[in-house]
Amino acid sequence: MADTTKLIALDWGTSSLRAYRLGSEGAVLDKRALPWGIMNLPVVEASAAGAKAGFEQAFSEACGDWLLDAPTVPVMAAGMVGSAQGWREAPYLDVPLLIADIGAGLTAVPTRGGAVLHIVPGLIERGALPNVMRGEETQVVGALQDGAGEELLIGLPGTHSKWVRIAGERFIHFDTFMTGEAYAALSSHTILGRTMQRGADFNPQAFERGVRVAAGGDGINGVLSTVFSTRTLGLTGALDGAAQADYLSGLLIGHELAALRGSRAAAKLDAAPRIVLIGDGKLCERYRQALAIHGYSHVGIAAQATERGLWKIAVQAGLVR
């Protein structure tokens, strides 16, 4: 293993920890997933020294055996492990910035076993309404094609959806939409969820209907007005319980994309940029359907963006060749 392993890379978020053993050119040789996100660390006996003992234990379970076989291999992590609640805070880098500068901002954390964990910094865009990301910057780097100099819009659907504008070799700007979290809260903790049928198959017609409401004239009053139609369309029989969840999903994603389209128009940016999506395959397909309704046709989905990003940042930092 020592001859083939070039990098041990961790994607360490709030709720989960994914570990990758990477070989030449970043090829994935082995991978594993553990439930040890930074808010759900292993319980360590009180006799264990140090306030960060839970991180040490999770780290050992994730890659300790790999390090026994390849003790000199560099180790790197991205995600919330570098937040104020993480193992060690990795200071934010300011946007805009050169993509290549991310690798110069790693934070080194010595571990109990002797390995040094290099944590990728998050990004911050300062202003009246600051914006931050941790982990997504690594996925963006992994989605970029080497040598591509065109303007690119990268979408990362999820709990807190991100939209990142890349121009040339620079991160230019990014926006955050709490679409996924809003959907979870509205469907589980408001009256809208009372008539929803859980576990129904995806209803593309209901989803498209929600997207079109947000994109059209009925969406002018904004999401706080249109979201109530999830209930009223059910009351009037236009949407049955099995369709209401997908309608709400389409409505929220539709408003997200309408806002994105409006902000790009106000900034006089390309109305039809090339878009790359990163994330869960089924969710990305929903976004691709919604983007087509909003007039965006050049949409691709990036595969293995996290692993590729971890490798590329390690190359930037000089940890691997």
C-alpha cells in the first residue's frame, strides 16, 4: 500500500466523514464512510487527554490503518472540520481570489499518531451581507477542467445551495440559498405538511408546475406568497397528497433560480452561461429540469468532484506531485 498510496483525503462535514485513499493522478484506491461528522463524534472515555479526543478517535477510525501501512503519506481534509466548531479553525480566504491560492492557505494540525492533517480553508465574500462556504470550494475546484478559461456558473444544490461564478482562473462571486433547509422545515413543521403523502414516487408534472409558478407572473409576489398555494391547491383538489411535496420542491427551486436569473440580469452577465452541477444525482436532475424551464440549456453534472478537488488542492499545496 505504501508504494501506491499518494494521498489520504477526508471530506469531513457536519454529519458525516468520508475518507479516500488516492493513488497516482488522484485515482481512488479505497474509500469509506463513517457517521462521525463534527457534531456527532465518537464518545471517548473521560481519561483520554485533550478536548479534541473525539476528533482524534474519528480520524483514527477513518484512516489509522492506512497510515500504519503508509506513515509518510500526506493527509488532507476539507469541510466543517476547519470551522470554529471543528478540530482546528482554518481561516477563511477572501473572494475574489485565484483558484490556485487555495492550496497556499492550508492549516496544519498535528495528530496524536504523528501524522499532520492539512485542513483546506473556507471562503468568505465580505460586504453588507457576507457569504461563506466550507467544503464547497473543494468540490468547485474538482469540477473545473484544467486550462479552461471560460466563464462558468457552478451550482451545488443541497441544504444550503451555492451558486459560484468562475471567470478564467478566479473565484469571482457566490450566492447561498437555504432552499433545502426551507423545504425540510416547511414540509415537516408547518401546516403545508399536514396533507402531504410521504414516500410517494417523484411526480415530475407537479414539480414542473411549481417551477413554472415561480418563473411566471404568479411568482411576482415572492415565495412567502406562493408557498401557500401548496395548501390551497390541495384543498381545491388540484393537487393530491402524493403530488404536494414535489410541487413545493419545484416552487422553492423555481424561486431560487428566478432570483439567480434576476441577479445575473441586473449585473448584465451572460443570460445563458455554461452551468455545471455538483451533488446528489437525483437532486441535480431536478435542478437540470428546473434550469431548462428557466431557459438554461448548457447544463452538465460533475462526477467525483470532492475527490478530484482534494487531489488538485494537494497538488497546489505541494503535498503531492
